[in-house]
Amino acid sequence: MCSENVRLNASNPLPAPGTLLVDTSRADRVGEFRGVAGPYWSLRPVGGGAEWEVEPRHVRPAVLMEQLRARTARLNARSRGEVL
């Protein structure tokens, strides 16, 4: 998982794999950037699970509080013995 966030702009159009992003079209759901699938970006839940696709215009970088919340949820799931 990438520990830093990147600013999305014209000189760096794609974030690095593992960057935490927020999908604003799905109630600000946080996911790790996995790659590009046609015109969509693939995001994966931080705690594991099925990837989903989102239009890049509905994605923004996760702020620090969102990153911490997502990572804490992942660690809690791992401590409960959930398969990640």
C-alpha cells in the first residue's frame, strides 16, 4: 500500500498503484488504485474484496483522515482473523 498520496494533475494523470482514492459517486468510498480498465479506473477496498470501476471524474485523493480510517479498518479486520 502506498503511504503517500499523489496530486492528480496534467503532468501526473495516473496515481501509483496502491494510492488511496475516494470514489465520490459511491458515498465517498475509499479504495486503493489498481489500474485502468478502458475509460474507468479500478479501485479495491482497503480491507480486501471485489474491485469496482469508477469514472476518473468521480475520484479524488483521500485526505489524511480518510487514509487513517481506511487503514484502521483494514487492521481491525486482520485482527479479527478475516482473510484480506
